[in-house]
Amino acid sequence: MARGARRAGMAGCWGMLLGLLAFFAAGGAWAQDALVVDSDKASVQATYASGQPVDFKLKSEPGEKIWLLLQAEATGATRLARPSDAYAQANGGFLFPFSFEDGSLADNADELFYVESASSAQINLVGQDLTGLGRATVSVMKGEPSSTFGLDPVQTVTLVEGPPLDEEVASGLQEALDSTVALYRRAGGALAVRFPDGRVWAGASGVADLETGEPVEVDDRFRIGSITKTFTGTVVLQLAQEGVLSLDDTVEKWLPGRLDHGDRITIRQLMYHTGGIDNYWHLGNDLYMEFLEDRTTELTHNQVLEETNKMGLVAEPGTEFYYSNGGPVIEAMIVEAATGEAMETQVTNRIFKVLDMSRSVFPSAETMPAPHVQGYFDFDQSGVLMDNATEDITFVNPSCGWASGAVVTSVTDLLTWGKALVDGDLLDEEYQRERLTMVDAAPGFKSGLHIFDDHGFLGHKGDFFGFQATVQRYEGYTFAAIVNTQYVEGVDPPDPQGNVAHLTFIAALPVLGLEVPQGAVLETASRRREAAFPADPKWLAGGLNEYVF
């Protein structure tokens, strides 16, 4: 089925939303990062970029009346949100466009409006253009007002207009993305950057579907492979924080008799990749080779444990770092034993819904929700991707990766997750400190609890059939990048540079005036330039010439 046909089924649900988010053009665009207005915070201040929309997200409780008042100090204009402005959303929330004309609010400035939610939902208030508004205040009020509107605000959000956008930086980021996709002959990819001041740039490049030639868009979904481990780790840390389990519990406590040496392996060791268990999922492994024969086959958790037991320990538990996809699978089995709920449900409720990651799913079947890109792998080693049943490997049963690699998301949702992951938005200080306590794994490379410090890059990379991804924090910037091709013969760099999404992130660093850390990339660029097409990318000029991308 063509990608356009797969997308058609979502048109009714997403059409209006996509129209309001059209500033995310395929060629890259600036956006203001969404401001989350929490009910337990009395006041918040945020800087918005001149000429760009602002997106508020407010969580309401069932039956609660929420009043929202916008006041512009420069013009004295006032406007309250009202249900008749709303567009129904698939997630049960509403969009309220604020309209401005000549610096004033367009209409109904003297009316009082409220939102009464039927269920707990996100309410998104989208400003079309706040240019020239200067400083403005949004007051959030709850309850039944009198005829004179005698309610005190429970929150006040102050908006301060920031500096104009730097289009040279925006075009440089797009060029870095375009060049990397071309250099490594990826079908397409997407890149998003969150600046220290909260502004966000997102861009897309190449094609989503080789059959139709349809371009990649920033709201398209990709598989992100091993970045899934960061979601699994967060759920485990939350359960430890809640006292449901301890990081120092043994596997045997929760899965008695199921994992050999489970009485000597702790949850913490699994999360550090120091549990000593082998990797059930790698090239040449019987389980892997059998799966390649039929990629729709469901791989059970018992099969993973059986394969892990058959391979035995690679090291004494707690003594050596050995990256293994088996650890997060075992952790997820413990989560299910401790909560009585599926891991997919835990991740969805604890992370996706809380962070409003509406384009993210933890799938249990090989299909992907639209809109999504196709995933490719150069199986015939021709150096050219083909849109055929052999090299289009989009539809793979995610059970092969499950809690180690199943998550599907968009580049903008992944960027949202990158901030929450590093800032500890879903953990208290103690358990975020646990997550970021590092152990040495290799020269320049340290492991936290399902997060890595790679030469100063803090985050995680991921590979899955037909896809590569990375999410990183570096020098105050957060980056997310995904490509929809996993391997092309003759142009792919050697490990550990094999993840081209990660190289896209690295290519963006000089655009932002950031140095590439010594050792983060290893090989000279000469062979890469020989393979490049249609031309040597501009971002290889200057100080990056000693590196390969």
C-alpha cells in the first residue's frame, strides 16, 4: 500500500491540527517549544521567538472549569478562551486559536469564556502570531465566577518576546541534515534541535517512500530502536522511587527460576549493562537468523530467556560492561510482574501521556500508525536502495526488540523526550541522580542507568530494521535525529560511527558554534568525500576535515 493511502485514514483526525502546525515545513522551520502550565506552579515565565506561535498545554481534571485570560501589556487587549473556538482532537483536548490584528485582539475581548472538561485532557492554546505583542500575561483561573469575574488566578504565565530568529543558523542546520542524508545515501531523515532558551528548530530531508517519492515530514513516525531502553529505564526508576521495587533487587526475586544466575544479577546491573548476560539479539545468533526468515514472527519473552540461558554468562555479574539487549527485556518482565500491567501500558501512561507525546507508540504488532516513513536496508549490497519486498523492511514484528527496541515516534516527540530524559522531568532528584551516576565502560564512554555519556554527549542511540536514531544533550542543546535507512553497502562508516542519525547530530554542531569532542568520531574524511554525492557537503569544510561523517 502506498504511503499516501496509509496517511489518508488519519486525515479526519489530524487535518485541523496539522494545519495549525504548518510552520513545521519539510525544509525546516523554527518553533517555540511548548510551555507546560502545571497546576502546582503559581507563576511561569517563558521567552517566545518573534514571529512564531506559542503553544500552551494545560491539564484539567474531570468536570473542572478552567478560565484562561490573555492580557497584552502593550495594547491593553484582553481575551478569554471559549469552547466555540475549539477543534475536537483525537486525544480529547481542544485547540483555541488566539487571533491578533494590528497588535490588538481580534474579537470578543469583553466576553467571559471557560472550558469544562468531560475527562482529564490536554488543552492546547495556539497563538497564531505574537509578533509585536511584547510582554503578555496568561492567567489561569478555576471555579464559578461572579458577574464581575471575581476569581483569583491559580497560575500566571508571563510571555516575553525574544530576539528575532537567525535564519542563517536555520539554513545551516537544514544543510547539515541534507548533506548527511545524501552523503550516506539514506532515503530520508529528520533532525530537531532545542536551544538553551527553549526555541526549537525541526527539519526533514529526503523521501519517506521510495515507491511514491513522497518527502519526509517532521511529524512522520520512525522506529527508534535502542532508545526504547531509556523509556524502559525510566519506568523502572519510577517504580523504585515509588517503593514498588528496589534497584538492588535480584532478578530471582521477581522472576524465580527463570534466569540462570538470576540470584546474582540485580536490576541495577542490568541497567548498567554489567549483569554479565550475553546479547540474545546479534548477527549470527540462531534466534536472529531465524527471525530474518519471517520478520512477522512473534518472539516470546520465554524465547529470550531460553536463548540467554543457553548462551551463558559473558562475565561475572557486576564486573564488566557488556552491552546487551537482554537486560531491558528482563527489566520489563519484572515491571509486568510488579505492576500486573503490560509494559506497553506502563510506558504509554507514565511517559507518552504525561509528556503529551501524541505521535509516540509502543507497538505490539508489525504495523505502524500513519503518518510514517518506510524503512530500508541494502540487503543485496548493491549500494543502491530498492523499493522492493527485500529492501523495504518497514513492517517487522516489534517483539524482537520489545523493551529494548520497539518504540515508534516522530523527531519532535523524540526531542521532547530528550529534554525530559536529561532534565529528570519524570523523576525526583534522588532517582535522576541514580540515572546519571556513571560507570566507566570504554575510553571516553560511560554508562548510566540506560543513558550514556559518550565523549560529553549525554543520551542514547538506536538501530532497528531499516531505521537509525539518536537523542543527545550537549552544551545545553538537545538534539534528536532519525533516518529511515539502516545500511547501504560501500558508503556506511565503520563502527562506532555506523549510526548515521548520530552523524547527522554531529554534523549540526559546527553550525551552532559547538566543537566536536576529540574522539567522538575517529576516521579521516577522505574516504567519505570520495563516496559523497552529488558533492562534498559544505559542513565538511574547515575544522571538520579530519573527521568522517
